[in-house]
Amino acid sequence: AAIKETVRQTDAKQVLSEEVIAELNKKLYLIAETIGTQQMVEITYFVPDAKKDGGAYITCSGCVKKIDKYKHTVVMTDQTIIPIEQISAIEGKMFEE
């Protein structure tokens, strides 16, 4: 088990530029303005590994139910909770216009 754990690969967390952070904030603002309109989005975020350095990037698709400004999280309609600090990308048709 210890050997398997040592061999298991994790990803390093990317450091985002100020421009990317500003773009993500703009997209989160747009999402907040359209909550309830069933706009589909894809959010890619980092999940730190519990046992070693690094983690994995996960993409969650669906509609945003709520943006919790106090807990700094995005809550999806499927109850997935995404920490805003861990978001690396947000995509969706609503951003193409």
C-alpha cells in the first residue's frame, strides 16, 4: 500500500495570473447575475490531495444554484460545493456573447 501511494501521481496547483483571476471574477459576477435562468457552465477546479502534495483538477458541469460570498464557494444544483479560490477555469455559452 505504501509503494502504491508513493507511485500515485498528483498534479501541482497552477498559479493564476492577475488577468486570469480578473476574467474568472467577471465570469462569476455574470453567473451571479443570471442565477435561476438555468445557464449551463463548466467549472474546472483544483482538489488538494489529502495524503501528499498536489492534487487533481476536476471539471463540474451544470447550473449554479448559489454563490456564497461568506464561505467563498460556488454551489451547483447537484449540491457540488466548489471553493472559489480553487477555480482555474469557467466555460459556458453565456460567455460567448
